[in-house]
Amino acid sequence: MIELTITDDVAEVVLNAPERLNALGPDDLEELGDAYAEAERAGVRALVLRGEGRAFCAGRDISGVDPRDDDVLRYLHGRVEPVMRRIADFPAPTFAVAHGACLGVGLGLLIATDVVYVAESAKIGSPFKNLGATLDSGGHALFFERLGAHRTLDLIYSGRLMTGGEAVSLGLFSRALPDEDVLEAARAAARQAASGPTEAFVASKRLIASLRDDRVGFWRSMSDENRAQAALCDTADYREGFAAFQQKRTPSFTGRS
């Protein structure tokens, strides 16, 4: 189901099961994690995640699942969470293209990605009331942090799906674009990031993760920034950036130490 291509330091990972709206089973998730691991070994400097067909990802593939025998904890904790962590910790900027249904595990993949470009017609929310289930894959944390308790529970109780434009206007994701433009916009952003100072970008990812996950305060975050900046002083890109500024030319970054 998962396809990986690498072109000029940019990886593109594609969910390619359009006949089931790219719904993910356990084996698909393992394959997805393997694709990110392969892209990391290749040393890419940016990555784009997208889905083929009418949807990004409709969530878990429950075709053939018997709820009486379903080990949902094994699926979510043992399969989904490790993949989300691998995506979040990827050592380069990551971008996702969200279109059509972006639900459940599909929403989780977007949450774990650095920058999400959303098609205006995308559908984002929590339709789980129809399954007698609850929102998963990090959805509660995302919605509560950005929307507050009342709007989050309104979405959960009603099952209403937001459009991509609405989700971006509420601060859930990065940018909303017309459906026909969103993929190329994400690819262009990834190419631009791949020409930048990769180690500096990764330092910012870690600082943001610390603010989000550890809830560090202002002064602790500033101290972490200071240490990150000091570490970057030893990189070739830092020296190149300074030299280019002083020589009034465009820097040429390599992404290496």
C-alpha cells in the first residue's frame, strides 16, 4: 500500500489504496513506518506525505474486524502510536497534503507531521459516535489545545465534519488551498525546505516538541534555544549562512554538520 520515492533530497510517501480510501490496517502501518525509516537512512532533507484517490486517509481499516475479538489497544498503542512517533521525530522537515476524508488514524498522521497543507474540501472531525467509539490518534489533544473544551465536545457529540478551510481558520493546520493546488504547494514547500539548514530546522522541531509535550515555561524554552543555537555554531550551514550574509550573497546549505 505504501509507496516511497526520493528525488533531489525530498522523499514522497504515498498511501496508495484508493479503493478503501487509504484506510490503514496493522500491516499497512508497519509498512508506513518502514518507509519513513528508509527515507531517514537515505538522508533526505524534507518529506511529503499524501494519499492517492479521493481521500488522504479514512482511518483504520475495519473491514473484516469482529468487534468481539478486536484488540484495539494492540492496534492503537502497538501500531499507530509508534508510527506517529517516527513521523514526529523524523530528522528533517515533514509536510502532509490533506484532502477528502482525514479521520481517525489519518488525522493522527497529520497531527504528527510538521506542516499540513489542507485542501479546502477536506473533511476533518470525529465521526466515531456512529461506531460507538471515541476519537483517537491524538485527536482529543489537538482539538482541545486549539478549540477548547466546548467546541471539541460539540464536534465529538455531533459528529460534524469541518471543511479544510474551516479547520485552518480555527488554527488546526497550516494552510488551506484549492484542491487542485494543494499538492504542488506542499511539494514546492518541501523543495524549499530541502535547500535550507536542515539541522537548524530539526533544532526548532525539538524546541516546539518540548513546549508541546513537556509544557516547559518561557525561560526554560529560552534556555533550550540558547543551547540549540550554541550547538548550531559548529555546523557548516551556520558558518555558510554567516559568510553569505557578510558577502551579500545567497547561502548554499548542505544540511550536514
